[in-house]
Amino acid sequence: MDGPLTRRGLLRGSVLFVAGAAVAACGGDPLAKTKSTPAAGGAPKITLNHWYHEYGEEGTQQAAMRYAADFTKANPDIAVKVSWIPGDYATKWTAAVLTADGPDVYEVNDVSPNMVKAGQVTPLDEVLGAEKSDFDPKVLAPYTWGGKVYAVPMIIDPMLLFYRKSLFQKAGVAVPGSFPELVAAAKKLTAGKQKGLFAGNDGVGALNTMVPWSNGNLLIDDRKITYDDPKVVEALIGLKELYDAKTTLQGYSTDWWDPGALINGAAAMQWVGLWAVPGMTEALGDDFDAFALPAFGPGGRPVVNMGGWVQVVNGKSSNLDAAKRYVRWLWVENTAAQTDWSLAYGFHVPPRVSAAAKADKLTSGPAKTVMDAVAAHGVKQPALWTAEVRQPYTDAVTAIVKKGADPAKTLAEAARRSQDILDKVPVL
């Protein structure tokens, strides 16, 4: 759920769970390490405030409430206030953690050195404990600073290309094995009101970074901007060819994160995430599958983008120990809850490798195709490739692909601006 999702009618606000809440456990006994003694009189001594952004899948808010209640049943001295935050979540949590009343536990997509320096997060190595080896190292890497891990993954959202098998067959198109083949396929699949590819309503979407990645350049290497590079120039020239051919769907009623364009036949291929598989299965049956963005050419590599959400603990919390205890119980020990959270409402990969391997829903059909592609080609956005650092690059891509600006000159100028911004990020 890296991007916005279709919003459904969900309950809003905060719900507080205290000792004695009557809810069913998620199964198993993940609580053995976190038993506690009730406070005098049975009332909790501590109340944690746990913030979630407003998930789009029906049932997620109720599940979050249930997990909180289950935790309090096992830990009667700790109540949990679940806060479901609608609207611009990033702006709201950013403002909230500047105050003494900010959440104790909250979810984010990224953890920056600025957040670490400001005490908005705290190390969670002890929370991960021995189970750290059961998390994909490349998923943990962007949240690791100075050798310490500051987040625990909640869900993993692979994003790649999905396609309609019947439309490929009708057009005599095979699954592309290189970017030039992808361009050729998009051209051949564009007919009438049907476009070959939907990557975003601007006609480019995530391909602005994915295509250079598929040509061997991750755009940033630690604290050095690397996109002022012939490989990126070559990739963006290829992306411009795709754009200029008028094969990409633009201005659709929903954006790339919703599979409607693929389902309705407005596009034969679409960049979208694993979360869309249930909706596509319901609408299309077995008439779809997926593939990694193919290698740009010789020396390149296929790419699957791994997004998702992670849990952090506010370093300014007055209840650090309790917050860490709660996060460990829910997002490390409780694999039943993690699988429930990932697969009972939406469709995501549980973050613990062992839990994902046991998830039957991920072992067949397009879901298995995605999981195999993740294992072979998954990449995770580097932590320092923040919105601020990448904005000059994004502007440069727009100028090159849509306005015909000189690629080498435009990238060189943008890279200098990105490097200036990156140099101001604290070193940890």
C-alpha cells in the first residue's frame, strides 16, 4: 500500500482498549514472552497511542482494534488507543511528533536521518531480537542508520507489470524480455481506445525511476548522487520513445494503484501492486498475469519495486519500554496477526520470511508469479532517496520525456541540486 488506495466507508477516530476486552485471540500462543501483571484495581497503568493511516481495505480498522485488545488481554497494565488517521497522513504525523502529545507508535514508509536526529524514532534492534534473521535484509536496510534498525516492517507491497493474457494472445505479443520489446509490445497493443500500457496518469509514473534501475543505475549510491550517468540518459531516451509513441494511457478516472484500467481493457498492461490481485481475479479470472519490468538491455536487470509500511516507536514517548513491548508482540512475535493483516483484508506479503512462505494465498497463480519475481528481482528504494533529494530528478525527467530537454545537460544540472540537498542530510 505504498500509494493511495480506494477509500471505503470506514469508522474513524480513536478506540481505547483496556484490560478485560472481550475479543478472540489470533491463534497460537505468541504472548508467552510478554505476560504482565495487572495494575492495582485492574486498571492499566500505561496508555499507548498507536497511529495508523486510513487503510482502504474493509476490515483493517477492526483488525487493528482487535490486535490492540488482544495485547491488553495479555498485558493488563498497558492499554492501547488506536487512532485511525484519515486524509494527509504524512503531514499529520510529521506535525504530531513535534509535540509532547505525539503518538507512541506510528507507521511510516521511510525513516530518514533527520527523523533519527530529531528523536522521532528510536532503535528497535532489541524488538527484532533473534527474529531479525527472519526479515529480508534488503527490506530492513533502508531503515538502518549507524548500524541500528529504526523500524519493523508491517507489510511488503511488490509493484511490477500486470497484463491481460487474452489481449497479448490476440495481438500476437509475448511477455517482453527487454525494454525495447516492452516498447514494441505497447505499440502493438495500442488500438482504438485501448492503450498498450498504463503506468500513471502523467504517462510516466514510477517508470521514471524503474527504467533507469533496469539499466543498472539505482540513481543514488549511499551519499552520492549517481544519476548524471550515460546509463540514465540512455534509459530516459527509451522512456521518451515510449511516451512519444502515444502508447501510454493518460488521464484515466483512477491512477496506477487501481487496476480498473487493466480490468476494463483501457490498457493491456499496467504498473500496479500485488494488492490488486484479488480484484483482478474476481473480475478477470485467470486472464491476467505479471512480469518484472524487463532489463533495459545488455548489462541491465529486471526490476520489481518493493514498497510497504513499517512500524516505528516515537523516541520522545514517555512509555518507550511499553511501546517496544507492544511492537514486538504484534509485528515480530505474532506471525498469525501479521498474516491476517497482510492477507485477510487486502493482499500483501507478510514481512517475516517464514510467515510469507506459509501463506497459501501466495503459492499459486499470479501471486506466485509475483513472489518468484520478488525473490529474483526485488529492489528497495535507498533510504536517502527522499522526496526532497529526488525532486530535481523528477523535474528533470518531466523536462526530458515530455518537453524534449537535452538529457545529459538536464540530468547534470539536476544532479548538482540533488547532491546539494543530500549533503545537508545529517551523517549518522
